[in-house]
Amino acid sequence: MDTAYISQSPEVTLKCFLLSRFPSAIAQQGTLGEIPLNRSKDSARVLYVSAIALKLAKTWQQTPQTIAAQLAETLEPLCYPDFAVKVAPAGIIELELTDPGLAVWLQRLAQTNLPLPESRILSPVVSADRLFPIQYSHARCCSLLRMAHRDRIISIAQPDVATAPQIWSLADPNPLPWIDDGDRLRLVHPAERSLISQLLTVLDNLYPIFEVKKRDKPVNYFKLANSLSEAFQIFYSQCRIWGEVKTEQPKLAQARVGLILATQSLLRFILENFLNAIAPLEL
């Protein structure tokens, strides 16, 4: 995995990445305002769909299928190797995140600081009892990361910190072994895929603050953080890291710790920057 590419890529979210590729595909004909792009609800896949061809059909005076085929041909090299591009019936363009591409984005979440937005809208005040489950999940992430360092599953550069870091900096392994020798993601358990899906959902919902665009509706940061917290708790209860997994499948254990790194990063980001709350190291 090319970690230099990870740090140099300007796009902060998957949605930013994809939307930045579309203008090149339709530059000669011009756009019709905002490009439609939505995430599929299938948590087993990271799939985005766009009906841009239907939107362009009248202007281009071609069928949606023809336009979609032209756009897909242009988009494919622009999105490679992160996304596989194909045309579905009715001229819908499908862009599915590949396993190597997912590994890149998970690594970014686990080891790259999110930029602080220049302007931000804080969430309405949330009571302490409602915040507690989110803060508990954050503290649990921090505790598990320290345990993983102590038990030599991973090596953290500065494990003894006094306040929650933006990123727990990995010394080894870096990058994490997200994919196996066959370029397939190691994380295939339903609870793993659900947590991954929620991580990317949170990231996509942060998209407007990084693009400085007008919001269609306010972002419910509490709901985002709470859903991520719940997905993490299910993951932790169903996917073991220690015991036989650590002994017999050490790379799977490391990849699962990577999901904890990514979860901690996003929970801290939302707690401190949008919920005006403490991201505790322990409770």
C-alpha cells in the first residue's frame, strides 16, 4: 500500500474523491448544477450510484445508457484502483470501492488527521447522560489501543498520552495488513463490515464542512456519533482480537485494531469539534 499516496491525496472523504472525478468526465459538455451521487444502503459493499446520465440526457440529446457508457469509460481510469466503475440498467453509473481501495481509505482514517473546518456549526447541547455511551466507546477504544500496544499486537509511537490524541501514531505495522496476499480485505465478518460502513457514512456526512458548500439540511452530529458508537460496541462484542485470533491470525487481529484506531479518531473528532464535549481516555 502506498502510504505517500494516502497522505498526498487532497480529498478528505470518499464523496469528495468521486465528485472531483466527474467534472473531467463531463467537461466538454458542461454540467447541470450539482452532480447526483448517493451511497447504497448495502453495508456489505461500499457502493455509490449516480443518475447523472439521466440528468444529462435532454441536454446531450442521447439516451441515458449511451451517456452513462461514455462517462464510465472516462471515469474508470480516473477512479482506478480505488473504484470499479460499471453501468447498470436505466443508465445508472455504479462506483464500487475495491478491497485495495477500501484498505487505503481505512488506513487514512486510522492514521491521518482530519483537517479542522474553518467554520463549524456546533450541535445543540446534548445532555451528559446521552453523551455518556459515546464517551464510553471512545474511552474503550483508547483502552483497547493501549492493551494492543502492551501485548505487542501493534506498536504505538506514544502510548502514554495524557489527553486523547487526534491520532494514535503507529510505529508498527504501518500500514496495517488490511488485505491478504490475494488483495482481499481480511475484514469480512458482518459486524466488521457494519462498522466499516458506519465509519464511511460518518465521513461522508462530514463532507459539506470540508467542501464549504451549502447544506441541504443540518448534520445531526450526535446521531452520527451515536450510530458509530453502537456499531463499534457490536463489533467489539462479536469480533475477538486476543486469544486464538492473536495467536493464529495475528494480521487479522492487527486489522481489527485498525478499525478501533479509525473509530477512536472519528469519535474524538465529533465529540470535541461538534458536540463541545470531552473525548476521555478512560472512564
